[in-house]
Amino acid sequence: MTRTIPDMDTVALAVTDGMLHFELSLAYEVFAAAPAGVTVPWYDVTVCGPVAVPVGRFLLEPDSGLDRLQHADTVIVPGWADVDEDPPADLVDAVRAAHEAGARVVSLCTGVFVLAAAGLLDGKRATTHWAHTEALAARYPRVEVDPDVLYVDNGSVLTSAGKAAALDLCLHLVRRDHGSSIANAVARRLVVPPHRAGGQAQFVTTPVPAQDDHPLAALLPWIIERLDQPLTVEDLARQARMSSRHLGRHFRAATGTTPLQWLLTQRIRHAQELLERTDDSVDSIAAATGMGTATTLRRHFNRTVGVPPDTYRRTFRSRTR
């Protein structure tokens, strides 16, 4: 049974002894309460586990047992510290049963070992924290482990790298369910970037810093203000006063991607916001985002978001009014 996006309103957090508290906390923070000003029906979050688990000096009492997982629309499995041990069998069985019942199953960081043990990743791409990708690949050879991405979305099974990447995946789920504007509102409440594409590198040598003297510090806002213009790599290099090759190295080091791919991501994000917030035609939005024509916008939008612009608007337009 496959559940549709409007049905994705119940979230179960699967807890077990030895879990990573950071991933559990950030998932609860994202899904347990809607940001101020958002009036759409929000998620109903349940913490599920076999017994109370220690969180620092306190005990976390689950709301219900693991059998409750199969009644949830989305099951989130945080990671745990000891990846050298097999995950608890009762947790593995409960996650497998939830997926068979139609739940969307999500792992954060090393929670991927539970999904792999349940057989949910056989023949699929998956990721985890870069420090554990070799162990995952060795233990579960049927899983196509990608060590170089933030998260992987296989539709009903999703996996993320660790820490900040887990938050990226949670925001990605909100974006899938409620649209870009509401996901951005959650990101604003958490004071984090609204979107990092799942294919972005896990580890970049230098994050984009706030220093005014960084080579990209002035360029990125300059680009955002000119998304309606047909910018090229040469245009960006000229504005940054460096060669195209030098610009590419700075972009790869700071963002994990190329200048043109970063630019396309910003164009698509802006198109999503316009589809949600305005009644502008697809032709007008194509012009406003620098795509040129509706045909070009539809091609890139469908490939990136997974649905055509018109379908995206029908899904999310009413939720932002």
C-alpha cells in the first residue's frame, strides 16, 4: 500500500537504548510543532520504543510500543552509537512491518543500519555518516552505498548522513509534504539554511563563510538578485574578478557543487516559491527565474522536483494562502 502526500500526517520516532540523542531531538523539533504563522494541519508525532531509554541523566518514556510503527505514515529511525553491533531484532522487525504496511521509512545517520538489516535497502542507493559508509557497504553488500551525498530519497525509503545532514533530510520531507514556503518557515524558526540538495557533498573543505572578504561572499547575493537574467559561468567569473576555473574551484570547495548546478538549484527554489505564492503563469515564472521558456522550466523542474510545475502548484498552492 502506498500513501499519498496529503496522508503523511503521522510521524513515529523509533527509539532504542544507545540511540544518538541529537538526531532524535532534531527530528522531534522539526515535526512536533508547526512554525508560527503556519495554519496547515501539522504532523502528529509519537515516540515508540520497547522500554524507557536513558537520555543523559533522564529516562525517555515512549508513548507506545514498537508495534505502533506500522500505524504511522512516516517512521523515523535515529542513529545509535555502537554500529559494530547488530541492531535490535525487535526494532528491525517493527520497521520492516511498518514499511510493508505502507509507511515511509526514514533513517538519520547510522539508523540506516536498521533499514539495511530489515532488507529495505537491497538494490537501492543509501547513505550514512561518511565515517561509517565502509562498514555499511561491507556488512550489507546488496546496498548501493553512496558516501558522498547528504541524503538519498528513494520515495518510500530515505536515508541521510549525520548531524546537519539529518536536519537537511527532515526539511526535505517537510518540503515534499507541504511545499517550499512552509519548509522555509521551519528553517527560519531553526535558523538554518532552507535547502541543501541531497546530492551535495557530505564533506567540503570550506563552508561558505560569513566573512566579507571571502571570494563568494559578495557573489552569491549578486546572483540571487539576478535570477531572471541568463547568467553564464563567464558572467559569474567576471563579477567575481577571477577565472572560470578558479571560480569553479571556489564553488566546489564551498558548496560541493558547480556554479551552474548551484545557480539551477536557486532558480528551481525561486520557481517553487512563485508557484506557491502567486497566480503567475508558468511562462511568467520561467522568465522570472531565468529559465527563458515554459518548456525549459518544465523540463528542469520535473527532473529536479519530480513533478511538473502545474502539478506542484495544485498540490501546494492552497496551503500557503
